[in-house]
Amino acid sequence: MGDYRKLKVWVRSHQLTLGIYEATRSFPREELFGLTGQLRRAASSIPANIAEGYGRGGDAELGRFLKIARGSASELDYHLVLARDLTYLEPSRFEHLITEAQGIGRMLTTFIDRLGQKPAANSQ
């Protein structure tokens, strides 16, 4: 396996995580252990699971962790909607972040699908 940091989906998810941390700095203090923490955990879980799966050394394990990352992207999507509805996020910031989260989710789905289409090493 190569360097996970060269994967476009990891780069984008890391950038999204940085954006989530920046966006949540202005959330109400009482949300620190609530919505702020949930958004940050869901966002950081995406690149962390990509990295962990990449380090496991096999397509099956990588696929499993990519699915976990995709689930975290879906969780992040919901938490962003909640933050918008609570008026913690400006509409333009919400649109940017949710567009990124959904794009990363689609990238992960494509990655997972491609892993599943690889022929097994010993099947001939």
C-alpha cells in the first residue's frame, strides 16, 4: 500500500474536517460537548477511517473502513442540517460544508465499488 495522504478522498475529507473545526468555533459554548463535538467527531472519523483501512494491508479491510467512513459522512450530513436548522451555521457556510460532505460520500461509494470489482489475486 502507498501513502493514504495522496488519496484525493483523504485530502478532501481532511480539508472538510478543518472546515468543520473552523465553523464550530462560533457555536454556543453550551454545545461544546453536544453538537460541536458530534460534528467534529463525525468529520474527523472520515479521514481517520480511510487512514486506518489503508494501513490494514488488504482490500477487504480497506473496504470495511471505507464503509465506516461513508457512514460518518452521512452522520456529518445530518449534524450539518441540525446546525443549520438551529441557525448555528450561515446558509453559505452550510451549503459549502454539506456539498463537500456529500461529494466525499460519493467518492467513498465509488472507491468501495471499485475495490469490490478487483479480481482476487489467486483467481484465474
